[in-house]
Amino acid sequence: MIYATEKTQEVIISQSVRERNCEDRISALPDDLLVKILLFVPTKNIVTTVILSKRWRTIWTEVPRLEYEDIVSNINSEQKSVWWFLEKSLQLHKAPILESLCIQLKEICPTNVDVAKLVAQAVDRSLRRLLFHLSWLAKPTSMPNRLYTCETLTEMELFNKIILDVPPSVCLPSLAKLFLFCVVYKDDVSLVRLLSNCPVLRILLVIRSEEDGNVKKYTVKVPSLEEFTYLYKRPLSLAENTRSLVLDCPALTKLSINDHSGDSCSIGNMPSIVRAELSTFCYPDKKILRHISSATSLSLTLTEELVVMCRPDNFSQLLARNKSPWQRLWGKRARRVSLNILSSLLNRTAGHVEDINKTHLRDLMSDAHRCESMMLEFEGLLLDYSRQRATVETMDKLLNLAKAAQLPEKISRMFNGEHINSTENRSVLHVALRAPKDAVIKADGKNVVPEVWNVLDKIKDFSDKIRSGSWVGATGKPLKDVIAIGIGGSFLGPLFVHTALQTDPESAECAKGRQLRFLANIDPVDVARNISGLNPETTLVVVVSKTFTTAETMLNARTLRNWITTALGAPAVAKHMVAVSTNLALVEKLGIDPNNAFAFWDWVGGRYSVCSAVGVLPLSLQYGFSVVEKFLKGASSIDQHFQSTPFEKNIPVILGLLSVWNVSFLGYPARAILPYSQALEKFAPHIQQACELSLSFVSMESNGKGVSIDGLPLPFETGEIDFGEPGTNGQHSFYQLIHQGRVIPCDFIGTVKSQQPVYLEGEVVSNHDELMSNFFAQPDALAYGKTPEQLQKENVSENLIPHKTFSGNRPSLSLLLPELSAYNVGQLLAIYEHRVAVQGFVWGINSFDQWGVELGKVLATQVRKQLHSSRTQGAAPEGFNYSTTTLLKRYLEVNIAFSVVVIGFCTPFD
């Protein structure tokens, strides 16, 4: 019973050996069980006991393996020498077959070990697996010739100072796996001899050292080889043009080359490649890429200098433009390419990051020239990023990174309507939603701008009718109140714009006497709050769902339809409900006239849809199309700025690169969005999605990814946890955290002019000046902090100094808007949309899909079916884990009749 598990066996036997009381512990065990137990005991633990009992020794010699590992550099005087251990082990071990001989001397450097004799003795016992790891400090040692004719050997791993001196008689008919870790090659001939006489070799792993100089042409021609991994990171300064790697392996399916030595590489005759990973300083030419064209997954990691230098002749045109032979590969067979620029740059800029970590913002802010270079202005918008933990050199490196990541090309591809949302095979053209009428933006070869403006004109015409009273409800009353039903991007974006415009003087004047509300949550409380105080006779409902199948939206739509039809009759739906959708059949099924459906397109992502009918229709109903058109023009101005402005003066590009710097280089996982304007209270929620820590909606749903756009795991961190609150509310909430707790980069957003200015006679400053005093002060407080020395000069008590000390050196940026008009609101939205795109482009991820939200929806469907079954048939929950089952049972304990809430009353479930 005491030996219930393998892990228990290993621990107990090892402990018994150390305590030298093993005879008592094992006396009752049968021989076969003891042999099994000893399979899990390190050989060293047994040998160091000098074999305590005769029975133990007898049983142990039957274990078909011998493994010795020691990482202790100083042997205790009471212990025998390493050579004694190894020699004694083989003397004692009498098993006719030795399955495994593993000797790892990682730190110990014995001078009296006859390695050749030791290995020869193992070969004589039909050795099947050999692992020999010598210390770096050991003298180069050769293997016995008998090793290279061992017919039973299936695996061989040689480390460090082993000399690969292969005789002409070599023949390893059973060797299937060979690892060569920094061995010493006698010459090219030894390598070729070895690999040519392993007829069943399937896996080869090679790590070459800086001292390796005897092999000029590393030739691997193995017909049976299926997996090959090659690592060579010799400094480029030691590289010679005469060196090369030559591969000819027709059965190879997996290839991994990590070669930063600058040597040339020749690949040929590999028709079976499935997965290839190339990380190299030497640019892979077209021949290499063609020979691995069967790969279903290609990961390319190049230095940023190499991509800038070689693009686009050899790589971009060959891959992105689908030139032969890649047209078949990338067009028809949907293969994947990963160009991991950032991971290379992360390694190469470690020294610069270390320098930044040694520099305080107090020192950086004292450089006026640096601060001046970190201010950008566009149409009255002023961006000041001088309080970022970055230097001029940092910005140069980030701009080089942008070029290496092919950011200009990726931006052009987006504006040109290419299918950059590869996982959904869609264009990403939210910029077309606010483009001027005469613009040309194509998707699948067709200019989509005329279609966009057809919908906008239809919205203008419809909203004018509603607002003028020419379109009335079922009872002849004008429709003054609007409820927009949608969720996610169909809710958060329009809500942000609506909240921002509510107190804008021009917009407020246009909205007099009207109400706009948004219904998103399927919680019946949200329904009750939305219709509270409203009259169905004067209410228009806008249902927003592209497919008209979104579960939450359609349940809310049916709920409000019931509210309308109960009060006004079924025919009233045609007058009181309209849709933003492309599924006209389901629109009509709900009772909505298909002529009152407003379209948008699959190249509009949900979180980027506020400029489509999703946002424009309800906002136009509230404020009039003329106001909303100014909002669209503001967004379009940033689109043009983003597309055409040099990167060093491009506000979204600089913001995106700084986010990459903070997340991937400095390791900051979060960002605070702090608008000093109550009108922007819903801006952070649009860049967020409500969660325990208000995770970002636009940013986190776009860039919260763990794999590249090609589906490969990312070797660096991406995405940010975004949260925020308008100042000065946030100052009395979480500013304690950002000043003295975690370091969280902050975005401060302010306006020169207030939407609703107030100046009280006798006050020192106006209300807006008071607000903006904090806007200007908080970034400096974060940057400079307060030192113990300053506190001492202020005569602060010693016991309070630790509590009042502020470390400072906390990065932030400031964005100052001239005012918060509809035009500026559009600009602010577009800046953050494009900022997110820049981050995704540089990280190499798809910022425009959202598969992460799908799994919960699928599981919710299963729960929904269970609840229906439990409510109607009394079925017990089944098919769930214990935790979920327990929660469901508790939820269902209250045995109430299932009912449908129709506003104001309940009807029994039928």
C-alpha cells in the first residue's frame, strides 16, 4: 500500500537510501516489484550507498538501465570520486541487456574517467540508448570505434567535449534519433560518414558551438530523416562566407533552423515539409522558400534590419503578392506565414531597455530638446508624449520596428480593401464608412463608397421624416423617443458618441424634446429601466443585428415588440420598429417592414461599426444628420492623417508604437484612460468592456490574442488591460494605485474649451480651469513623484515619510483637444481605432476578429437548454461539472412558474 504510485515509490526508495534503512523498508517486497520500483530511482542514489544489502545489489543489477547525473562542483571528501562511481556501477551491473546508459557530468570535470572504456562496456551489453554529457571544462574525448557499429543502438545524445571521429566502418542500422550538442567535429568527412550510415534515422537535432571550426559545409543528406532541428548562434563577426548548411532530405516533414551566424543555407529536395520554422540572420532566398512550399505552417523570424534591407523584392512580393509558386500555396490552400520581427527586436534591444530602466523621468524631462521633439499637433489636437519612459533613440528604434513589421504596407492593404482579417477572410474598411462621397475605396474590386452613401442618404431621409413629424406612430403621434437595441459594438460605440454630444451646445439644441436610450443587457432590469416613463405611442425601436440572430439582441427585440403590440396591436410594429441588418427575411419575420431596414457590410467589424448605420441611425434620429455628418468628417480627417502622414508625425502610429513599447518591452500590462471631461464618461467603456477590471472593448477584443495572425503561439506579451474614469472622479478612486501601487501608463485627455462653461463671481478660477488644473498636475506628479529628501525639508514626521514618498517615473501622455464638438469626438474615436490597428500590425496579430467571445456563447446555449428542460419538465441538471451542477441546482431550487415578463405584467409560460 505504501508504494501506491510511481512517484511515491521514487520518493520512498530515495529516502530509504539516504537514511540507510532500506533493508527494513523493502524486506517484505517481492523481487519483481522491487525491480519496478528501482526503475524510478536515480542510479547515483543507489551507488552512493555502496549497496547496503546483498539482496538490494542482486535485484538492482537486473534493472536494465544505468543513469548518473551530478551537478555538484565540489565532491565531499567522504564521497568516492566520480570515476569510482561510474566504474563501480558497471562492475555491479550485470543485466545482459543495457537499455540506457545516461551519464551527465554538467559541472564535475573528472580527469581520470576512461570514457571509451566505459562506453565500450555498455555497447557489449547491447546498448539501446546512450546519453553522454561532459562538462565544458573537460578535455575533448573520443568515443570508441565499437560505438559506431552498435547494431542495437536506437538513440544517441552526445554533449560538449565529445569528439566526433567516425571510422570508415561505421554502421548504425537501428539508430532513429541522434542529438549532437556542441560536439567537436574532426572534419567534414566524419559528419558525412555518420549520417550516411544511419538508414533509419528519423530525428536529428544539431546545436553547434562558437568553437566549431572544422566543418565548413554542414551537409545533411538522409533519405529517412523526418525531423531536423539546427541551432547555430555564433557571433556574426566570426562568420565566414565559405561556411554553409546543405540539406537534402526527401522525407523531411518538420524543419527548424535557428542560424544567426550569417552563413549561407541551401535547401533542396524536400517535397514533404509540413511545418517549417526559419530564424536566421542570413536572408532566405527564393530557392529555399520554393523547396519548402508544401509547408502548411511557415514561421519566419528575421532581424528587423534584414527585413528592412531585403523587403520587398525577395519576401513581400513573393508571399504577399502570391507570386509563383506561392499562388498555389497561399491562394488555394490557405497556408500560414509568420514573420516574427518583434521577438528578434526584443532580444536585440535588451541593453537599451536596461538603460531606460536606469533612467528616471525626472532626468528625461530636464531635456527640453527631447520634450519638444515629443509633441505632435494636428488640426488643433496636441499630443504630448514626453512623459513616456522613452528617449529619442527609443523612438528611432520603434520607427525602425514599424518599418521592419511592414507597417506602411499593412496600412495600405487595409485602405485598399485587402482581406487582412484572414481568419474570417474579410476586408477591414471602417474607414470607408466616413469617406467623402468622391473617395474610391474598394473591396473585392468594387468601390464601396457609393453604397455607403446610399445608406447614409437613406438614414438622412428617414431621420428627417421622424424629426419633422411627417412620419408618425400608429396613433398619429410623432415619435420623440428612440430605444436602440444592440450589444457590444452595436451599443458601446453609439452610447459613447451620444453621451459626448449630449452637452455640446449645437447638438443639445438639435436634440431638444427628444430622448435616445440604449438597451443591451438581457437582464430584465435593463428593459424596465429603458421603457420607464416612455409611451409606446411615441417610441421608435431600432433593432441592430447584422444577422438578426444575436441571442441577447433578438430576445430584447421580441420583448419590446411585445410591449408595443400589447399596447397598440400587431400592425403597429411596422410604424414603431426599424432594423439595422442585412437579413431581410428575419427582419420581416419580426414584423418590421424590410424597406425600413438599413444595411451594413461584413467588412465592418462590430466594435468599429459606430460610423455605420449601427451608430449613425440612432444618433441622427436624436441630433439630426447634419450633426452626425460632422462627427463622420472628424473621423475621416484622422483616417487621412493616419494614411498619409510620415510616421514620426503620425499621432495614431506614435500612440500605437508607444503601447507596444510599454507592453512588450517595459512589461506594463495595463493602461488607464483618464478623460478630464464628464462628456467622455463613456469613452473608456467603449475602449473597455465591463469586467471585474473593465477590460478593453476595442483594444482587448482586438488585441487580446495569444497567437499570431498565422495561428502560431506568440513569444511575447500583447494587449492591454484598459480601464478609466473621468477626472476628477478617478482621483478619489484608483489614483492611489497608479501613484504608489502598480506602474500603469496613463492617457490624459482634456479640452481647451468646456461644453458648458461656468464661472462664479468671486472664485479664483472657473469650474473648467479647476478641472484642467488637475489635468496638468497629475502627469507631473506621476513623472516626478516626491522624494524622502523633499519631505524632510517640509518637516514631515519620520514615521510618515515612507507613506508620503512617491517614486515617480510613471509614464503618461496628454492629448489636448481644442473642444469637444461632434467633429472632435469623431477625431478622438478614429485616433484610438487606428492606434489599436497599429499595435496589432506590429505584434503580427489579427486585431479584427473576436473568436475569444464565442466559446462562452456556445456553452450558454447548453445551459439555456437545460434551464428550459428543468423549468418545463423538471429535469435535473446533467452534463455539467460538479461546480456548475451545484450552482444550477441552487438557482432552480426556488420552484416558481416559468413566466415571461411583458412590461407591466406577467403571463404564465405556455
